[in-house]
Amino acid sequence: MYLQLFGTVVIAGIVGYLSEKSGFTRNGTLQSIIICVGGAFLFYFVRIMFGLRFGAPGVDAIISSIGALIVIPTHWRRGR
């Protein structure tokens, strides 16, 4: 159980970093990683409580991280 949690955090961090470097988001590297890890944590605990899952834990981490990046509307911020 704890290994799935650690794997979820690592995968979410990688997704956040890659989304920023590829130009999918323009939040900043640290902000994208925080958003992805938060979304992955949330879905991880929903998965434990309610049994909702899309597939393997790694697939769930990737889908929830990308979903969190899409849901959080940080691209509407004013210029830096």
C-alpha cells in the first residue's frame, strides 16, 4: 500500500515536470508538480475509500495528474 503511494507521488511529479517542459502548461515547474501531486493524492485516497479505479495504480496516477492540470485554470492568471 505504501509503495503504491510513493509510486503515485513519483509518477505525478514526473508528469508535472514533463507537462511543463513540453509546453502543455505554463504554470512553472514547481507549481505544475504540486498540482499533479495534489491531484494524484486526491484520486489515490478516493481509490482507497470507494474502489474507483481506471486500471493499474500507475495508470491512475497519470490520468489523475493530467486531470488535475486540466481542471486547475492557472492559465487565466495575468502576466508574470
